[in-house]
Amino acid sequence: MADVSTTPLKTTPLHGLHTRLGARMAEFGGYDMPIQYAEGIMAEHTWTRSHAGLFDVSHMGPSFLSLPQLGGGDEAHRKVAALVEMLVPSDIAGLAPGKVQLTVLLDENGGIVDDLMIGRPSGEDEQGSLYIVVNAGTKENDFAQIAKAAGAEAQLCRADDRALVAIQGPEAEAVIAGILPDAVPLTFMTFRRIKDTPFGNVIATRCGYTGEDGFEILVPAEHGAAFANRLLEDSRVKPVGLGARDSLRLEGGMCLYGHDIDISKTPVAASLSWMISKARRERGDFPGADRILRELREGVPSKRVGIRPLGRAPAREGTEVQNTDGETIGVVTSGGYGPTVNGPVAQGYVDTTYAKAGTPLKLIVRGKALDAEVATLPFVPAKYKR
């Protein structure tokens, strides 16, 4: 096994921009990534909630799975969808043109291998292709799993050498309108290919992982820095690092793979049952279906919930969760300070008996039992454009 201390970190097409802007850099998912800039995580978080934050998410794993020999049409879409439906519990065949689905890769036991986005292109001539974005830290395994399922008949084309730029916040649409006006008509979880822009052919998706309205734009690597600089010319935009991205997604009640979800958790335990479509439940033709369908009927021993500490001290990952009798009933998987709610927020797993919102809890922080309660997710209402 390679010594991680001597393994060179990968860099994104925006790496030079981050260093020029004075970002504090650190390893994340095998990449040298910006954690924060000069104003700090709190200011970046607040700016995103009020204006527009620019995020470099080029470490993610965008890709295209296609059956080019079929030449488009609904039948081509159904065939390429059938390939990925061997790995996920969502109805990819039933996706409308231009729609994106957040779903999970499953192992044979129904454990979550990764969460990912799968999009069906809108153009008739693009049918038979899917736009797939996986997570940075798991992408090598994810790509191998997808390629194995696709077999020889399909082509998996990785696009993780490109720049993937997210613009998030209430002013994101107004900013994008002056740069990529063809992206403005998109609604939440839709996407389109936009050709012949000043930044080459790009893919714009109306999505994000902050709970705010926004876009993720896939740009050719050679245009990545120019595109980011063009966004930053707008006074409504500031660069935001992974520190604030984490606090934003935590307030938004979203999972971080390797923390809130992993291969030991099923979608049911992770409170992600909505990803399992009605059609797939009826067919029971996804990995781990026997276990997952049983859990849907009978319940699970523990499940993911929001946790709100009632004092000012945050509960970090690994914090023990107890009931009011002092019995251990769970663990915090993500936690920290929520600037928008002006207090600590967390999520984790508790015995299902204690999963109802408002249930009192105790959090063991530095040896002290602190008051908390189960909270409804998200902590901050989503502001997506429907």
C-alpha cells in the first residue's frame, strides 16, 4: 500500500486560482483543495446564504455512459438505463429528458457504496447516453463498478479532468444570467448541454449541495480558470472553500459519504428511502432488494436523524448519543456550528425508538452529558427553484 505522506496530491484546473487568492489548502479525496479563504468559513457560509458562493468541485467524478451505436431515441435510453439500474434502486428508465436523479450505488447486501447523480439528456440525438457524477473519494471504485455493469456494449467516458464549478446562493441565477443565459430556464435537478459558449461546450445542472438555488457547470479544463474568474468579476460572487461547503450541507440536512452514509448503511437506515422508486420496489430487481424491501416493511434498528444540541457546544463526529436514562442509543456522524441557525447542529444514527422529532437526548461531549433533541431535517429550508 502506498504511503499517503509521499503520494502526490492531484490538483484541479482551478488550483492556480486558489493559491493566487490565498486559500488555505488541504487534502480532500486525494486532491489539494481549498478549505477556506482569507475571510474565513463563517463569512463564506453567510455570503453563500445571502449572495452567491463559488465552489471548485472539480475533484468530483463526472462521466458519460453511452451506447452510441443505437443512435438515439427512447429505446436507446431504456437500454442504457437498464445498465445502471443493475447498480441503483431508482427508476432511471423513467427519467424525463433533461432530468437528474440523486441516487445511491448499492452492493449485493444493499449497503451504500456511494451517492451519485444520474442525468438523462434532453436532446433526441443524445438518447442512449447518461451524465453521471460520483464522489471524489470513491470514484475509482465507482467507475470500475459502472464499467463492469456496462460491459463491452457501452462506453464509459470519464470527464474528471475537466473543471466542475458550482455557483450557489440566492443571487446565483442573476449572476449566471449574464454569463450563460441558456442555463437560466433550468429548474432544480434538470440539466442541459450548452454549446459554443465563450468557455467551450459546457454542461449546466441546476443543483448543488448547500440547500440554496444554484448551478454546477462542467467546463473544459482549458477554460476552467477563465470561467471562474469571469464569475468572480461579479461583486455578488466570492470564492468559498470546503469548510463552508460542509457547514452549508450540514444545515441543509445532506449526507457526506464516508461519514453519514457508507457501505454499512442501507438507504432505509439512512432515511433515503425516497430514492427507491415505486417501480423498482414492485420489481425488486436492485442489489440487496430482499433486505431493503424487508426493512421498508418491518423497519430498521436505527436510522439517521437530525440532532439539535440545546446549548452552545457543538457535537462532533463520533459523539456518543444517550437517552435520558444514560443508555447509549446512537452516535453523531456529522456535527458542527450552523451559522444560519446561530447554534450547533448535527446528524447521526439513533435507535429507531428514539427517532421521532422532539425526542430528548443526551450528548457526551468531553465527558459531560449535554442536552439535545431529535430535529427535523433540514435545519435550514431549501430554496431550490422548482
